[in-house]
Amino acid sequence: MGKKKFKINVFDIVIVAVVLVVAVIGYKFTHKEVAVETKTIQYTFELTDNPEGFADLISVGDEITDNIKNYYMGKVVKVEKVPFTKLIQDVETGTYKEAEVSGRETAIVTVEAPVTENGGNLNVNGYFLVKAGLEIAAKGPGYAGRGFILSIDRQG
């Protein structure tokens, strides 16, 4: 019995070429490079349940960072202080209402930051995620607090 000799024919070359073209097209579709545009936004967050005078420690121009991962969050452009309120039950009526807690305050901080938008997410410097309602832990020079992002203002 003799060995069959392998011969390359035109049909084999066409099949290899088609497979290579499909692989290249598949790679191009799945590895698209997304052009990322940097925008400047302002977003507002609250730092709740702090001792009186806490908001006075926060100054316009302070650089704020995330207290957990040390991601840059932006630069303070506005600070406001409001009394800290807590939801309590009124035992006489059985309803819930907000009551001010003496000796405590909430700082409402507005920050300006450069962000990139990727798939609907806004990321400061590509890392810190900004979404309304997101819980945050923020720190600045000489202070730190926890709270939530209240609103986002997309400029321009």
C-alpha cells in the first residue's frame, strides 16, 4: 500500500483565506477603540451626621479624594451647611417625620471635575464613578465624611 501524497489545491487556499478574513473582521468588531471625550461636570454630594462646625473646615478650592480607594473626586466650588435631620416615628400619630438633631450638621458640597463618559458611566480621571444616589466616602485636607451623591450637572 502506498502513501497518499498531500497536495495543496486552489480550494484549500480559498478556505484558508475565508477563515482569515472572518477572523480579522471579527477582531475589528470586538476590539473597537472608543474615542473618549473629557468633559467638565459639577456634581453635588452630602456629608451627613457631622459635628457642628464641620462644614466650616471645607473650603472652596479643596481637592477631594475618595476615602476608600484614594481616587481623585474633584475640586470644591461651593459648600453649604444644613441641619442634620433624622427620620423618626411620632408615637402619638403613628406617622414618620424628619426631626433636626441638635449638635449635628450636614455639609452639601459641590465639586467640579473632569470626567470621561464610557457606556453611560461618568468617571473622574477614568476611575471614580459618579452616579446620582451613589454612596461615597470623601476626604479633604483635615476632614472626612460619608454621604450620597445628590445631583450631577453636565456643563456644555
